Amino acid sequence: MEQFIQGMPKAELHLHIEGTLEPELMFEIGERNGVSIPFASVDEVRKAYEFTDLQSFLDIYYAGANVLLKEQDFYDMTWAYLQRVHAQNVRHVEIFFDPQTHTDRGVPFETVITGIHRALEDADRQLGISSRIIMCFLRHLSGEAALATLEQALPFKHLIVGVGLDSSEVGHPPSKFTAAFDRARDEGFLTVAHAGEEGPPAYIWEALDLLHAKRIDHGVRCVEDDELVDRLRQERIPLTVCPLSNVKLCVYDRMEDHSLKRLLDAGLCATVNSDDPAYFGGYMNENFLAAQRGLDLTRDEVVTLARNAFEATFLEPARRDALLKELDDYVAAG
Ligand code: ADE
Ligand code: ZN
């Protein structure tokens, strides 16, 4: 199974690029920029990654992002991620970035998007990995701040396929961002939103009804609401599930308790993703393998998860169908 997962063509749809910053690169970039990190060594950083909930992770994650100042920093971080997932047979990625984490420290929007985009272009040419970029608003900040960030993004609209919503969920419902998402859709952006990670099913309803989300990021708490599960199935709304993240942030005590298998059994379009792999102990293959083992998933279920992801991409149909065929050929050959 491990070998089958390793070789399987995959798409990643829920990945915060700032969450791919491994401690080694964090130190390297921090040193060259003269930004100090509140840890003495790489080992000390890794030891600090003992999280109790989403907020305890976010506090460390935002501190780590402080080392990123120059376009080359964003390029290097993105390129390191792409090389890792290339070795895991990931064929397409849709990457989140959090502009406010950087612009609020005085780093220009252009610096961030240009560095990330340049690495994605190189990956397309050199590694055969296609990609899309999604810009997330930080939900612990105001709706007005999200609107201001959207204005800053407009000159780079051609590089950004959609907008999303992340950061501290509980107490910051999707309804807080209705105006920003209305404006984003008017400008032609697709929409997604984190909902039902720590927050209640009601936040998933809001993401669908108020933000017109095309995909729900996480969404694992939907299983608490039968009517919601019916809707997600009928409308075939994809859920970008992140198994290792959910266990690391104590959404579930053990992988065996994760709702992923229940989502598949209910006929939902569930996918597997890594969220913040430098912090949660694994990239795509490790997430697939941990979920497969913890939930005793069959080979067919593993393939369904990979197929769902290709179907849920924001790709043009020709590339999407070519990737689906790659997957079919792989399964037929195996
Ligand atoms: N930002 C980075 N990872 C996140 C997650 N899992 N939930 C919310 N915001 C995030
Ligand atoms: Zn996330």
C-alpha cells in the first residue's frame, strides 16, 4: 500500500505555503535577513511543535513567517515545497497564501505573489506540476481589512484563481466576510473557505449560503448534521480534508476516530491534503498513509480520494481530464 500511494498521481488542494517552511530553511532565511527566531536550534523549533488546538499552532506559525521579507524568500520556500511533492508524484497543487501575514509587517503584496508565482512557473516547466494560487483572508482580522487586501490584489488578479478564509475559526464566522466575498466574486474570483475544522456545522452552511464556497476546507464536522451531509452530497461540494493536521491540532484524539471514512461512506467528495506539512509531520504521502492505516481504507477508497481531488481542482477541463487519465492508467497497471 505504501508503494501504491507513493506512485499514485495526486493533487493537493489544501496547502498553506507558509506552512511548508521547514525549521532548517526558517533558520537559513532568518540568518540572511537578520531576523532572529525565538528558538536556539532546529531541534528546539521541532520540540515546540506540540499543539493543543488551532490557536496554539497559529501563534507559532505566524512567528515563523516573520523571517520572510524578500521575493527570493518566498521563491525558496515555494520551490522547496514543490521539490518535495514532486518526489511524491503530486501532479497539481492549489496553494493558499496569507497576504496579510506579510503586508501587515510592511512586506509589499507584490513581493509575496511574485516570489510564489515564479517558483510555480518553474515547477510547471521543470517538474511538470501545474498549479493555481488562492489568496486567504485572515478571519481574526476585520471584514474591512479583507476588503482592503482584495483591493491590493487586483493588479495581480491574473495570477490568483480564488479567495479563501483561514486562521482562528471559532468566533469568526463566514458571515463576517460576506461583503469581501461578494466583491471578490464580482471581480471574477472563485471562493473557498475553511469551515467545520474547529467551528460548528453552522459555519459550513454560512460558507455555502453567504460566501458561495465552491469547496469547503476541512469541513470534517459536517458529520454532526445529517441535512448538511445531504446537501454536500447532492451539490457535490468537495471537502479538502487534512488528516495529520486534524490529529496534531486535537480535532480528533486518534486517526482511528477521524471522520474521513464516514465522509466517504456518505458519498461525499472528500480529498486528502497536508495543510501545513512542516508543522504537522507529513506531506501528501504521509497523510494518505496515516489515514489509510488509521481508518483501514481499501485500495479503492484511496483511489477514490485521489480521483475526487482531480475532479475538485480549478483546472481547465483538458488538463484535469489528462490527470484523471494518468490516475486511471496507474490503477489499471497496478
Ligand atoms: N492557517 C494555516 N493552517 C490553518 C488551518 N489548519 N486552519 C486555519 N487556518 C490556518
Ligand atoms: Zn488550512
